[in-house]
Amino acid sequence: MASKLLRRVLIVSDRSPRPSSRSLPGFTSSRLFSSSNSQPLPATASSPPPPPTTVDPPSSSSASKFGSKIRNDSVRSSIKDPELAKFSAIADTWWDSEGPFKPLHLMNPTRLAFIRSTLCRHFRKDTNSARPLEGLKIIDVGCGGGILSEPLARMGAVVTGIDAVDKNIKIARVHADLDPGTSNIEYSCTTAEKLVEEQRKFDAVIALEVIEHVANPAEFCKSLSALTTPGGATVISTINRSMRAYATAIVAAEYILHWLPKGTHQWSSFLTPEELALILKRASVSVKEMAGFVYNPLTGRWSLSDDISVNFIAFGTKDGQ
Ligand SMILES: C[S@@+](CC[C@H](N)C(=O)[O-])C[C@H]1O[C@@H](n2cnc3c(N)ncnc32)[C@H](O)[C@@H]1O
């Protein structure tokens, strides 16, 4: 049902840069996603059933291992220790454009085009301006070494970058301080739920390639929503739980091309676009546009596409004004 609806979505036109993206009409699905259960939803008709998943319970031990500032005892934690360990092990390589984060470096211009286009349209900003995001308060949740936070700051946004891995934040800080255009970024080793406790609010909340690494995607979306001002924007990118994603994002990227360390991704942790839209809806965020990222092996470039069968990005708005 939801897949059929997605097939009928409109292509949204926009001025240059012109990402191909999907505008989602009223998104309905009869499939349920319990926020108290972090198991993925049942597979769609077009995707295979997920294998049994073990979900790591929230752990406050992350505080000692990955960042002494994180204390999640009082809030439901999005932290999955084994996931953080993977990122901690390769933290030094964030700014090596030929290293393990090469795919993110290559994707960066494309995902920034989507973010600039959707945020400018939503907040009525001029996409062609040198600093199109001027005046917007944006948080980059799971910012890693800051490869997205920095260009957002250069586009004029007041940027906060947070990550649960302390080493990532240290690398991000050192790198941002190299350029006066990015040295005003606020970096912090913390979690979205911790900032919710502190009642922080942002015009736009962005979490790219993070939700597939958290303990409970539905709870994580609730935290992202709580950080978003009413009428503000939430942008999430992740990988679809499809057979194509298994073949390309895991088998090819990790085992054949060695783009990513083996074990970077668990197929069962991926979400379908319908599932993401549903858990966002339950968190009071309505998905308005979606686009896929597709890789051209001949040019080595990524581009925006209607094909959301592997990598995709969603733009939503928080209910209320
Ligand atoms: C694949 S990286 C994506 C980095 C960045 N968003 C980007 O796309 O360039 C995932 C990041 O999320 C961070 N992370 C994982 N779980 C997290 C959580 N619960 N809270 C905050 N950050 C988290 C990891 O440490 C890692 O830096």
C-alpha cells in the first residue's frame, strides 16, 4: 500500500540546483511501528523479511568508553555501544577523502544540494545567495568529524554539531578552527536526547547516516522532533532495507570494493522509506520530500534521483507553527 503510494508521488520542481526529489502526499500505512520496540517493521512486499535482530540495550557505560560528558541514565538512550566503537576506531580518518569516509565525502555535494534546496524553499531563502542559510539555527546530529557541519556554517547557518563519540568531536573542533568561516561551530559530545532534556531548539535538525546506528529509531526520531521548533525542518538520510541495498551498500561497498570497513552496516538496521515516514509522522514530523542518491561508477559521482531503493534522504516539517 505504502509502496504504491510512493510510486504515485509528484516530482517537485525547483530552481537550480535542481535535485530530483519526491513530494509525499498524505502518507498512510496500515503497518504498525511500536515506539517501545526497536525491532524493524515487517518487510514490505518488495523487500525480504529481516533476519532476527539483536538490539543492544541502552548502556550508560558509553560514558566511560566514548565520552565522559554523556550520561544517559535519566533518558532513553539512542546509544548502541558496538556502533560507537566502530566510529571511534576510525575517527582519525574523518578528513581523509580517500579513507573509510570517502563515500560520505563524495556524497557531500549532492546531499548539501538537497538540504540547501529544501531549507531555502521552506524558510523562503534565496538559494542563489552566497550564504543562503544565513540566520538559521541548525543542528547536525551525529556530525562525526564535521564534514557536513562545516559547509552548512559556510552557507551562513549557526551550526551546532553533536556526536556521541568524543574523538569525533575533538577532530571536528580542530578542523573547524582552521578556518574563520567555520570556527564558530558549536561542537559537543552529547546525544539528541540529552539536548532535549536541556530544552534546546533549532530551526532545522539534520541527522545524516545516523539512524541506522542508533538503538531505537522511533525514540531517536522523537528526540529529533523535540529539538525542532514547531514549523521547523527535520532532514534524515539513511539506507533502505531492500535487497539492492544489501547487494550494493553491504556486499559491494564493504566486501568487494572495500569502501567501508566490513561490518559497518547491519542490513536489519536499515529502514524503508515508508517506515521512516511513519515513525517521523508519529513524532509529529510530516515528510514532504524524498530523494534517492545514486552512484555513477563511470564518473565516480553521486546524484539525486527518484530511485530511493538504496540511499535516500527525507525532508519533513514539524507540525505546529
Ligand atoms: C555514518 S556516520 C555519519 C556522520 C555524519 N552525519 C555524516 O553523514 O557525515 C554516523 C555518526 O553518528 C554517530 N552516532 C552514532 N550513534 C549516535 C547517537 N546515538 N548519538 C549521536 N551520534 C551518534 C557516530 O559516532 C558517527 O559519527
